[in-house]
Amino acid sequence: MNLEKINELTAQDMAGVNAAILEQLNSDVQLINQLGYYIVSGGGKRIRPMIAVLAARAVGYEGNAHVTIAALIEFIHTATLLHDDVVDESDMRRGKATANA
């Protein structure tokens, strides 16, 4: 199975992950909204949350909590990237301006 097939298999759940991220970061504070956009549009393959989605499917899970868990995994991963950018005083990551910039 290739990544394209996996993307097809998980597309609906991953859309739910993105929606959960944006919902949690919806705020009257503009910086928080920018952070949500940074997470969702930042590129990357979202392998970590995708693994959570695939694990839920592998064990036959039929609920919706795996989408929340996958979003939390992405939050944690992004927090580590943001922290790294601040500590390193990085202005660029993957060819894009960091939140630190």
C-alpha cells in the first residue's frame, strides 16, 4: 500500500482532524487564529495523526474519539516545532516563515 492509497483511506478522518484543530483554535485573539492556520496549512504529511487514525481502523474502532486523539497528537508535535523555532530563534522552517518570525 502506498501513501496515496493511505491518504484516500484516511481522508475523511483527517479532514475531521483539521476541523478539530481549527475548532479548538477559534478565538477572538488573532494570534490564536493565525496559529491554527499555521498548523493546518503548514504542509507536511501529518504522519503522526494519520498513524492514530490507521491504528483505530486496524483495531476496528467505530467511534470518533480517534479524531480528537489524532488532533491532540498534531498539537503536541506542532508545539515541539514552535518551541524549537523559539529556542533556535529560527525564522524559516520548510521554506516558510515560522511563527517565531
